Amino acid sequence: MTENPPQLLPEVIALARDAGRTILEVYEKSSYTVSEKDDRSPLTEADLRSEKLILAGLRRIAPEIPVLSEETGQVPWATRRGWNRLWVVDPLDGTKEFIGRNGEFTVNIALVQDGRAVLGVVQADVVAGVPGREPHGPLAAREPDQTPVIHGVGDARQERAPRRPHLLPALQRFRRRTRLPSAPR
């Protein structure tokens, strides 16, 4: 059983980066599949490919920890109520932004224990074609380890890239969902 969240962090960061690359493969295509979920929100080929990769990776990293992912539907409360630890995943947060091609989308992965995030990763791969913003991520031909990753373990948060104010809305949505605290000032 995996008991130490900090030990999981490098693998979860690598997994988020791989998911980001998978998303960008779809983003760079001239057309891709878009459908609608039951709640009428969009679902793209990129959402599904990213989720498939993340779910397989989390099963490899920590097979004993269940996963609650936005795209696979809700696990009944009767099942989830017994989970004291789980992964919470949004494989492509910002699907509408992805479709609109403004580049403001992220991959979000959190480990929640007893109702509180103990590890979180937000991967942001691209801001392309947005006036006043420097493109970054693979579309700007940077090395994969230079794409912005915001991660945290427990009450600490670090950024693995210079501050990116345009990522704040995605980070705030992720924090609300997982209760990941802000970085100490």
C-alpha cells in the first residue's frame, strides 16, 4: 500500500505531463471528435485519451487507491462513502477553452485523504495565440520538463515554472474541488 504522498509526486508529475502531451496531439489536429456529456457539457477526444492514460498510470502507481474522474461518470455514494483515500482527476480542465483554442486548459490530478487533498498536480501545456501572452509548452518547442506544473504535498505548494497569472482560474477551480491550500506567503 502507498502510504507516503511525497514519494508519489514525481510519478504523478510525469503522468500529468504525458497526459498533456496526449492532449496536445489532439489540439494540433485540424479536426477532432466532440460529443456531449449527460450534463450537456462538451467531451472531446482529448478528454478521453487523457483520461485513459491517467487512469492506467494511477493503476500502475497505486493500484489500491480508487479513482474518481470527471469523464468516467459518478461512482455511487454507497461505494464512495467507504473510501478514505482516492484520486480526483480532471483529465482536461477547460474543455470549452480547448475547443475555443485559447490554450487555457490544464490536467488536474489530486490525492485526497479523509476529505482533504494531500497531493495535487496541475499541468498547463499551452497558451497559444492569446494576445499579450507568451506561448509555452510543447507548442513553443520547449523541453517537456519546462512546461508549467503546479504541485503540492500537504500544505505546501510549489511552481515548477515562472508564475503564470492566466493559470490562476484553473488552479482556483482545482483547489475548490480538492481543498488544496494556497502556497504560504
